[in-house]
Amino acid sequence: MTHIRTQVAKVIGLQPQQIALDQNLMDLGLDSLMAIDFRNWLKSSLGYPCAYSTAENMLTKGRVSVGDTVLITGASGGVGSALIQLSKIRSFYWYPR
């Protein structure tokens, strides 16, 4: 978690200790371009795609935008859980709730 927090801090321009683990990154000023930079770093840093990068790719390729509804099947898994969390912070409607 320290590894990820440090990189998020670099992208946003803060010190790692200024970011609470439960803090919404959008509230800290993370925009869509920063999110892409972070996703690319995370993918290359880990050496394999993680649930969040997979979920991010799904939302990006689906061109989901504010006000759209996202149907999430299999939300008990890692990618489904990531889709729910990403949908919440981006103000997408998602189902099932």
C-alpha cells in the first residue's frame, strides 16, 4: 500500500502522508489524465494488470460517462468490486445496488 500511496502522491503533487487510505482521490484533485498516468504506472510497476486497471479499461472502452448506468455482474470478485468503487467516485449509476 505504501508503494501505491507514494505514486498517487507524486501524480497529485502531495506528500504520501497527506493522503488518507480511505480518501477519495477525486477530492484531492485527481483528474482523468492523472488517472491514466497512474493506471499506466500501476500496470508497469506490478508487471501484470490488476483488478482496478481492468475495471478502468472496461469503463474507458465502454465510454461510460456521468449519468450512464453500469450493469455489474459478478460484483463479488476483484474486477466487479473495482467497477463499483470506480463508478461511485465518478457519479455513474450502477446496478445491482
